Amino acid sequence: MATPEILTIASLSCRYPQLSVLENVSFSVHEGEMVCLLGASGDGKTTLLKSIAGLLSQEQGRIVIAGQTADSQAQSAEPSPRVVGMVFQDDVLFPHLTVMENITFGLRGKSSEEVSTLAMDAVGLMQLETFTRCYPHELSREQNQRAALARALACQPKLLLLDEPFSSVDSQIRYRLISELRQILRQRQIATLFATSDREDAFAFADHLILIHDGGIVQQGFSADLYYRPVNRYVASFMGNTNYLPVKISGDRQWQSFLGEHQATRALKLPHGARYDWLIRPQEIALALDEEGSGVIEDRLFMGTSNFYRVRVNELALQVQSGNWFEPGQPVRLSIRTDQPVLFPPETVVSSQE
């Protein structure tokens, strides 16, 4: 059974004077779904979140939150705080209030008994029981962030908006917080839109990714789709390290590279003899010691759980991720672990990209 749409964005455009920030953006977020807006700084993520929160008016398009519509031609319509919870990157706790007072601040208008119940529930969710009487300056960065999240969760929102909420904490704490928050959101079936410029955070958090660039959506789908089946070179490079191998189409399902002939599981539907650049991720290349191999290990970076190699093959320097140990200078044989290639028209220079 399909879950209901909590957020619907249809043909949304926002502009500042002399500057178009968002252009014709459309997507939806369903109940309990965790969606990530991924993009570089300045690509429109925060503007989009502020438009959804009712803090900015849209020039055109439609925003529907839990059945409530903000008309693009009307004044900005701020959703009820009982519907939308927000934690923005520059969100800070009120310094003159304790953690508990900060959490209850957004619950004004409710009975004291209801305020106490909702606040203590949020405190328990974010594990702040021993910090309720503390002031923000007495808290660590992690505890401050937990308190900001608890304040947003206390109103029991149907939609939660998060703008780089973990950027101020180190990676070990960040991924623990992400894991805990995902569990809470899944249990409470809260629709969530999370904006970040960090693809690792996006991979860790989201069920669904939306890559935004220059104010428009470039590609959206499951994380693996954007990573392994990008629609263009920009998406490919933004989602991770890339290698490009020059190839020639040799049959309905065949293509040739300097490694030999390759067979696809489905028809390529490309003209025979045409030349393309084959996108290969570092972990899709397998290495084996071979005195007659076509590659040579140039450098190795030990990354803890794996090694990151630079391998020279003819004029190409390929990036390879492997759990096996090789020394610089050793000859290696390369094989590619993929049976359906991602091919792009060739560029003037074919090389590995960071």
C-alpha cells in the first residue's frame, strides 16, 4: 500500500533580484521517507528549504504540506509549526534558556501536562535526560545538536526539514547521530528533507537522493542509481571518484577497451564503431599481480578498511580501491567488475578525475 505524500513540490521557482536561485523544481516526499537534497554550496538547497518552511515566497509553482497549499501568487504561507519541524545550519538554542526551556519553547498554547509529556518524550528520544537543566554554553556540540533536534521533534511534526544539521560535529559523532535519527524518523513515520553538500552524509541518511545544481534538479533516485548510473559527467564526479576508459562499440552488446572485449547483459543500442568514454568507479576494478599485466602500481594510500591505488596503464592513471596489498612498482593485471557500462560521449582529454 502506497504511503501518503506529505510534501509535494510542483514547478517551483524562486528568484532574488537579478538572480534566479530555483528553477522549475518538482519532487515529493512521502510519509516516513527520508529524502536528501544534495548539492554544492550556493546551488539553492537552503532557499528551497526556506521556501517550504514559509520563510521565503516562491515566484511560481506550488508547495503542498500535509494537504495545506501555499499559493505561488499569494503571500508566503507559513505552515503550522505542528506540521513542520526545522533545524537549520545556523540554528542556535536560546542562550538564556535551559535545554528543557528551549525544547518547550515551541509548545506554547498547549496544556502544561501536554507540554511536559511531549518535551520529556523528545528528551528521551535524543538522550538528553541528564542535560535538561543545562544552558547551551554548558553543552558540547553534540549535545547542542541533540537539543536542537529534540526541539524540532517535540512538536510531533509530519515533515522535518534539516539543513546541514551535522556539519558542526566530527564524523564519528555525526554518523552515530544519523543512525539514531533515522531510527526515530522511521519509527515515528516522519517525512524528512535533509539538505547537505556532503555526499557521505547523503549516502548514510537518505532513502532517496535529489542532486541539485544551479537551482535545478539534475537527477533523483536511489543512492546507488546516482552513483552507478549517473545521467551525465557532473553527476558522476559529484557522487564520487571516477575513471574514464576510451572504448569502441563492437556489437549489439559488445564494446572494446585496451583490456579486451566486454559483454553487456542488455543491448547497448549504440552505433557500431562509435567511440565513448566508459565510466568506471575505483571499486569496480580488480587487481592481480601479473608480470605481464598492463598496469603498474604508482602509489598506495592506506585507508584503514581498504587501499586506494593509482595505477598507470599506458597513458592513463586509474584510481583503484582494493582490500588487497600491492607495492608501488609492482605490475598488475586489471579486470572490470561490471556487465552494463555507463558510456558518455568522449571529451578532448580522457583522464581520471577527483
